[in-house]
Amino acid sequence: MPRRTFIAIVVIALAHAAFFITYQRPDWDVAWTDQGGYKQLGAGMARSGGAFTRFPDSPVFIPEVIRTPGYPAFVAVIYRLFGEQTLPVVIAQAFVFALICVAAFALAQRVAGERAATIAAFMVALFPPLPYYAALVLTELWTTFVLTIAMLVCMRALQHGRTRQFILAGVLFSATTLVRPAFILLPFGLAIAMPILVPSERSGKRIGQWAVLALAAALTMAPWFTYNYVYLGRFTLSPAGGIGRGLWEGSW
């Protein structure tokens, strides 16, 4: 990205995020109750050194039965570095929003060239739902970031044909699922659909690489399934919704 373009996009994104931080701040402690769960989990992980529970001081481990760990882990890192406050989280998310804009440029440049990529990056920087959620302790922005990076890595894997990039893409797709379970089918759907629908993806080597992507995605999810089975006695994706809800939403 040209330097001037980079500076302009980052400045617009950060200014847009700052506006929504100012706008949302009065409601941080009086509304948006979903934030409470993520704040509790982030604090629990920060205090315990990573245990996924809202009650790190309990003498008996109390597992989490509603949320997945992808976003609380991000919140926990910010809490450990800057204290258990909302402001550091949303400031960090403002910079994540700027990174999404840069990633959008990189992704669009690979498909449509620099001019289209510049337009795409400015459109993302001006798209209000992203900074709106960046000003709240909710999963929407972090999901967008992880998924955009996963798609960028997947595009690089397609263009360069490196197996390690397919592996990384599979890991990142499942990292997205650990933030929002609705994405559970994405890596496996790609691994099946691409060789079927795209002639260039039907070689033996490429089919093997897509299989490796699916395997990396499955292995990334394994610790989470194990957590739920050990502590809840269930093979489940989202403890509160079972395996079915994630598959149902993923089918969209």
C-alpha cells in the first residue's frame, strides 16, 4: 500500500472509531448486557493465567457454559496489560479496525489490483457498523478481523500453493469459529467445494492441500471439544446451544 494511502486509511479508521467510543461510552455500564459475560470471562482468564471460567477464585472449577473462548482470550490479554477496564479494550479494538482496513486492501489487491483495493479499504474505513461494535466489548469486530486474515491467508495459499499456508488458513478459520461458532462449517465447506467447483483445484496435490486445511481446522477445534466433553460430558460446539445450533447457523 502506498504510504499516503496507508496513512489516510488509518487516520480515517481511527477517527471513525474514536467517534463511536465517545458515542457509546455513556452506555458501557448501563446497557448492552452481553458485554458483562465477556468482561467476566476476560477478567477470569486474566486473573487465573488462562483458565476459561468466570470464577477463577472458586475452590471448585466452574466451566463456562455459554461463551466460546476466542474473544475472551483477546479481552484477557488487554486486561493483563492495561487493567480490567473497558477503555483499553475499545482503544485496542480501534487499532484492530484499522488493521481490518489494511487487510481488506491486501485481499482486494490480490483479486482486483491496487485501485480497487484502495477503494475497498476506504469503504471499510467508512463502514459504520465496524467502529460501532469496536466501541463495545462484543465479538463482532474481533470476528471480522480473524476471518478477514483467514481469508487473506487462504487467498495466498491459492496463489502460491504452499502447504504451510493452507495449514495456517485452517487454523485461522477455526480460530474464527472459537469466536463465533456459526463459522464451524466454513473451512470444511471450502475444502469440499473448491475441488468440485474450480477446475484448477482438482489436481492430486491441491486436493491434498485442501484436506490438510480441513485437518488443521479440526485439530484446532479439538481442545475446545475436549474441554466441553471433560467438564460438561457433552460433545458440543457451544455449550448452551449444543452442536446443532452452530451447524444450523453455519449452514447459512
